[in-house]
Amino acid sequence: MSNKKCVGNCIKNGSKTIHPFNLNIIENLNNNEICPTKTTYDKKTKALSDISEKCDKITTDEIINYMNKPYVYIDHSYLIEEVFEINDIDDIKSWMHKNMSKPTRFICRVLNIWIKSNLKDLKKYQQLLIKLVGDISIAKNLIKKKDQDKFIKLALPNFIKSWINKVDDKYFYFDIFYDLEKFLGN
């Protein structure tokens, strides 16, 4: 079943109409209804496109919703380099040190974006990721004091090795700290 819907009125077989964009008279000679504009709205991706597989009419609410909340894409590299001004390893360490007093989820979110931007290199140099995640975990008291040594020496390296090998930067959901919590059973 198609999730694409026509933006405009569907034209029945044998009917004529004025095309809404170019004002030419068009006739439907197909066996099924056609979408005269060939512009369709995909409910899954919330995008407009020029594919007319089927002529399901888009609702007014869907048009309003699309106009109120347009698709916005912000590249993770842009966020790291331009917004947070993190361009190398020293920058991420400095940024973390300066911002450790900010909410944990904010720090984790920025680190996740940085990991996503540098995943290829981090797969080779896992020690850096162990250090960064360990520093945040200890500074933010995510690990009990009595368990910190065991966590840094055993649990965290095992988790990072497992996590880094299965994660893909194309994943929409990308949260090393959430996955760490699941790993530790918290």
C-alpha cells in the first residue's frame, strides 16, 4: 500500500480538467484516477515528490502540518565544527572540560554528535573514546565511586569494543550513553 497522496484533486477516468499549475486542459485516459500535478505527499518521509503511483487525496490537515513543520536537515559535522567549534581531539577535550557543569544529557548529546562525525577514526583508536566516556561517567557520577576502577579497567573497554564494532553513523538513533546504561543493566 502506498503512503503517497496527491496534492490537488484526483481526476477520474475519462474526465477533463484544467491543470492547476500550467492551466492547460488535461484528460485522464488511464483506467484509474490520476493526480494532475503528479506531486505527491509521502506520509512516512513527510516529503513532497513528483511520483504519482496512486491518487489518494491529501488532507488539509496533512498540508497544514507539512507547512507548519517543514523538513529541516542539519549536518552533524556542521554542528560540531561551526556551532560547538570542535575541530580536533584537543577541542573536544577542552569543550568537555569547560562544559562539565552543564546538564549530563547536553554533554552526552554533543559527544554523540562528535562520535558520529569521527566514527571511522574512533573505530581504529578506541582508547580515546574510552577516556572521554570514562571522564564523563566519573565526573557526572554515573558510576558509583566503589565501582569506578573496575568500570574504567574492565567494563568500559569491553563495552566500547563491542559498541564501536556494531554502530553505524547512518543510524538515526545514536546514543553511546543510553547503550552503556543498557550494557551495565541500569
